[in-house]
Amino acid sequence: QVQVVESGGGLVQAGGSLRLSCAASGSIVSINDMDWYRQAPGKQRELVASISSLGSANYADSVKGRVTISRDNAKNTVYLQINSLKPEDTAVYYCKTTAVVHGTMGLVATAYWGQGTQVTVSS
């Protein structure tokens, strides 16, 4: 069993910054990609940023230049630094961790989601 827990959300004024954290724990052999998604009210969940196990990062066009994703492999933790926050960044931010675990037929890579952390940006 793998648990994924996000933290760091909150209410911030436009122009401010936040650092989100996501920690994975449990029966993990290794972790592949770690991703941050967000879902605003009435909108579909969208990928914000992803980072591979080797540290290669990708960003959505809407956040490039304002967001930095990083990870600490020793802690099975991924971070999302968001700067110059805008009201349109308001959303629930979710972490998705693709972890390699022991399955019934051997090792298997499975995606696990956290419960989300609310980010609200006031204008």
C-alpha cells in the first residue's frame, strides 16, 4: 500500500509564492515520475509539471517561468514552487506518484494520487 500526501496549500495574495510538498510512503520499491496536477472549479484536471526519477522536468505552458518542480528521492518527496501567483492559479493541486511496488506477478508500476491541497489566490 502506498500513501501520497500533499501539503503547503493556502490562501495567498496575487503576486505571492507558495511551495507545495508531496510525500509518498509505504511499500515502495522505487518511484518513476512524480507529477503535479490541478483542478479549478468547473474545469478539467490539468497537468502542471512533472519530473522524472533522474530530475528531468516538464511544465505546462501556462506556468512556465513561474513554477519549479523538484524532488528529493531519498525522501520520496516532490515539491512545487509557484511564484508570481495569479487568481487563475486557484485550484486544488494534486500529486500523482508512479511507484514501483510488489504485485502478485512481480514488480509493477502503479499511479497513486494524493487527496489534494487547496491553493486560493486573491486579487
